[in-house]
Amino acid sequence: MIQQWIVLLGVGFVTAGISGGPIAVINVIPTDRSAESIRNAEPSIAVNPASTPNMVITAFANPGVDPDPVFLSSNTGNSWSNPYMIPFADVTTEWSAGGTAYLAPLVSNFSVQRSATPATGFTMIPGSTYASGGSGPDQPWLEVKNVSGVDRIYVGFNDLSKLNKTASIRYSLDAGATWTTIVIEKETPGAGQDSPAIRVAAANDGKTV
């Protein structure tokens, strides 16, 4: 059986069969935006587990200058659209096995947004906003697991208001109805804070994160 891997490179991705089959390198920028020059850093990609041809990519453009693009594909990445932009921010995306797509954009604070039809936009989940004060949060990163039909949402982030122990997770076990925020760092980082990239991985049964 040939498995396929997707590796994001800037705003493009590579698909390759591990058996040594052909490799396709795809630039996701739509033709009508081919002259764009924003940097598209810190990209995030999500594939709909319930319908794998559907994909979303977000990227961090130029802070304070350009809004961030949201790229969508409904045909396994053969073509892409950029139906809208979101305010300039760190941003991450994820897609639940229950069929709901999620975004977590950050300006000075971050919130979690969701959509059953990403082509029409996302709606913020009430109560999901994290506003820490001080230097605030940095680099939110989404992980979503659907357990017994309910989405469990986890956002790993670096909370610069909690120096020196800054590695944190904000999570909801009930599809966004209630939220809890915890600091996961148990030691004291020598640099005075944790690395900004706080990444979350969750088991399919939702029992281990």
C-alpha cells in the first residue's frame, strides 16, 4: 500500500509515494495572486479527515502590513482559492474528524474560530478568547480530536505574561462550551521563557495529550 505524505514548504507542498513513485510540487498561490510578495511564514495545513480532497492552509504574512491569507482546495490540492484574508496575526488551522474546520488567529490575543464550510468563512467560538495582558500569548497551535462525536480543542501557545514558565495550553473538552488554560512547564527555562513553538499532540481516544 502506498502512503502519501504532505510536507509544507512555504506556501507550497510536496506529495510523494514512499514506494518511489512520482513527486508533485505544487504552489498553492492562485494565479490571480501570482504577483503577491508577502512572506507567508509559519504556515499551517489541515486536511478534512472525513473528506480528504478538502484542505485549508493558513500563513503569517507581513506583521502590521498585510492580512493573512486563507487558502482552500476541494480537489486534493490540484487547485487553490484565496476567498478571503484575516487580520494580520499568527494563525493556525486544524480539521476535526467530525467535519468542522478550525482557525486560531492571534493579533494581541487569540481566539478559536470554526466552520463547517470554510469557503464561506469562520465564526468565533464565544468564550474562546485568551487575553493574558502584559506581553501576551505567542504562536498559538491547534490540535482537535473528535471523541464520541464531540470535538476536543487544544491550543498550545507561549504565554509571555507568565515569565519564566511560559509553555501553556488552552483547551475545551466540550466543543468550545467551556475553556481551561494551564501552564505545562514544570522546570525553569534557562532563557527566561520557553521556545515560542508549543506543539500539542492528542491520542485518538482523547485520553492522552
